Amino acid sequence: MNVIVEIPDDFAQRLKAAGGDLSRRALEALAVEEYKRGRLSRPELRILLGLATRAELDEFLEKREVFGSYTLADLERDREDLRRLGF
């Protein structure tokens, strides 16, 4: 699907002057926001952005200071794994 966004010329010039492909930046901003709101999964986000590996996705998200949630259940699972491994 193609999405057209109308941006006044004076704003568009300033945004383009910041560097990079403005269309790509818009896609990334939309994709990250949808991921943060839970409407895209990590695998879907990776595919949408054309990233080849999870490591690339991790780097992409880290640069944008987007971190996954870490629940109490996650902590308990990690603690149990460490106990099972003898730590």
C-alpha cells in the first residue's frame, strides 16, 4: 500500500534538510509508534522495515531508545533458569 502525506513546503524543506530519505523516516516513525502501541510484533516490525536479522532490529530500536517490556514473570523465568544452571 502506498500512503501519501501532505506536508506544507516550508516544513518539508526543513525536514528534508535534516538528512536521510524523508519517506523512509516517516515509515520508521509510523512503524515504531505502532510497535510501541502493541499493533505490530517484533517480527512484523522487522519485516516491515526490511531488516534481515533480529540483531539489526535490536540495534534499530536501541538507537531510538525503544525497549521491550520486562515483566515480573520474565524476571521469575530468568531467575529460575539461572537457578537451574547453578547460579
